[in-house]
Amino acid sequence: MLLQETVLTLLKEAMLKQKASKGFLIDGYPRELDQGKRFEADVAVVECVLYFEVTIIEYLTEKKFRDV
């Protein structure tokens, strides 16, 4: 498991390299509220959040057909 500091540093460095980008989609992060607060304090303010609630069956079915 990566330390929160390491994850934040990696995200910040990757985002800074993409100066021409109009935004970023970060999949699966943050997983905890404190991670989100630290991200906004140390990296960037979040303008939009997408949340998808999917059952494990839906996830596995979609993954199975996507990988074929």
C-alpha cells in the first residue's frame, strides 16, 4: 500500500507535467474524505466529481465483455 504522501506527490508531479491540459480524470482516488481534503490542499481544487454506484455483478459482467 502506498503512503498518502507518495500518492499525492506522484499525482502532483504528473499533473504539473501536463501544462496544456484542461483537466484530469483520476479514477479511484480519493477513496477517503481525508485524502480528498489533502488533495485539494496540496495539489489542486476539485471542480467536478463523478460517482458511479455499480454492483459487483454489473462490474464483473462489464469487465468480462470489455476484455473479450
